[in-house]
Amino acid sequence: MEKQIASLHLVSAFLAMEPTDCVLSHARSLGGGSVTVDVQRFVWDHCISKAIGKCHAPYLKNFLKKLILEIESNHDDVLDELYELYTEFMISLKDENAVKGNVRALKYISFLFPDDASCKDAMVRKLVVPLHCSLNMLEGDTGCSIWPASLFLSEFILSIPDMFSSKTCFEAILSDGDLSTLSNMKLNLKMNQLSTGDDEPEFSECSDSVKCLHLPWECASESELQGLEPDIILGADVIYDPLCLPHLVRLLSILVDKSEPSLRFPRAGCDSAIGNSHDYSNRCNSQDVEAARDRAGNASPTKHPIAYISSVIRNANTFDRFLALVDKANLTVADLTGTFQPASLLPYMQSYDRSSIRLFRLSSK
């Protein structure tokens, strides 16, 4: 079973385009401390050969280079296939520089669900999410990058699917304002078999329909926002820009306003997108689900909208400014970080550090 888990982590790390050192670490784990010939064959059959022509070529070239150096440094034999493919890359890819500009590639993020977390021999199910994303978040392509707080928010949602099932959710996204972010979102939704509609602030009757709306925070009207009527508002790393905070808090205050509470109830025969394809709620018993919902601050069906925001606090002054604006807007903030931790569904992702991420719940006073 340990080898099965090690091989799953290796393939998952490679598909997610984890840093090559992380992938090599998984390869060594699979080989008992070194990248043996058997491990090389596994990497070739299950990772590299399937990625040729699909994976971001510079990433694959760099991985091959470090893989070969790792094997040679241990004075082991290298598979001929590895040498041959790396030679092809040496000829076709001349630029050895790091990723430049707004380069995007297709990553596959695997969320791993143990059938029974208490049993070391438990089988593992996975939900693989393809995402077309930026490889360089520092080059003005922030809206198309995978931020740690967004992974944390995904784990939070997938840990308590019952709480989100048959709910209308609204996710506020902070980007650089480039409309290509919206186009990229639609592309990712289609790759994940989620239907998209026109850019109008209204939702389909079926909850597996997702709308991508260009709704700038600073100019969205109150009537537009009230028309959305979400049950749950989500946000990941949206409180780092002090200039945007007044607009964000205004948006949140309108969306969680309980003067006109939502009276929507779960629609029969119309489950959430997660429930339709992957029913993970049965991995916990009813008491587990209730306890998790209680810790998340939603032990009973949602009567009024609630916002959940995951964030890294990069600047204490900026965060204090956010808290002051929230208080002025008559909203309450609860830090759930110490009382609720989502399930660890990305154990292979060594570059993902959850320790600095905090989870907040916002509601109307």
C-alpha cells in the first residue's frame, strides 16, 4: 500500500507541475531512497511518455535534466528513452532561461480522498481538476495563477460538501483587471464539464451551471449585487490590496445583507457539481459532517448569506484596515483558523504551505 501511495503522489506531483525537486523527492520515496531503474520505467510510462506534446515543454526538459543528473550522481544506469528525449529537447529548445512573461500551461490538480482516513491500508480516490493557468504570477497575470489560499479554499469546500450542496455560491476574485482572466476562467470551466452562461447577473435553475461575470467591485451597482442572491460568498487572497478594500467590503456588506433573507431551499434533482460527479460526503458519517459544519459556523441550513475568505496576511496594517472597514460596515468577522482545518487533500504538493493561511467567516450583525 505504501508503494501505491508513493506512486500516486509522484504522478500527482508531476501532473500538477510541482517544482522538479519535489517530484524527484517523490521518485526517491518510491524507490526506497534512490531513483532505481524500476522507478525510471514507472516515471517514463506513467508521467513522461503521456506528457509528450501535452506538457509545458520547458518544464519537461528541466525535469528530464534534473532526473538524469540525479541518477548519474548515484552512478546508476539511465534509461535510453530518457537520454533520447532530453537530446531532442536540447536541439529543439535552446532557451535555458526561466519562464518569462505571461506564459500559461495546463496543470492537473489532484485532490486525494482516502476512503477511511483511520485505516492505513485504505484505498484513495481522487478528483483531478485540469486548470489552464499562469506559470509566473509576478508578471502581471495574478488572476490566472494558482494561489495557495485558493487551494486551501478548495480543500475547505471539498471537506464539507454537504454544506455547499444545492447552494448558490458567489466567488469574488481580485485580479489585475485584465479581461483575459475572465476568458481563462470560462476555458477552465469548460475543461471541467461545467456549463457557462452569458455574462448576465442571473443563475440557471441547475446548480452545476456557473456564470462568469465581469463585475468590477468599484462600479457594480447595489441592484446588480442584490440580484445575485447567493447563499455563500467565497474569496481567496482578496484582502491584500489596500486600494481595493473599500470596494470589497461594500460588495460583501451588500451580499450578506440579511434584510431580505434568502428563502431558497435545495432543489430536488439538481445537485451541486461536486455531488453529481463525485459524492465524497459518504466518507464521513452524519456526526462527522455535522461537527465539521458546526466548526465552520453553519450548523443549520443557511438562512442568511455567509462569506468565507481564505487569506495570507502579508501586511498587518492592510489587514487592520480591512477589519476597521468591516466593523464600520456592520459586519462580524470570525477567525476559524484555530477551530477548523480542512482535510489535507493535497499531500503530494510540497510547494503548498497551509500554515500561513487563515480562514475567516463574515456575516451581517
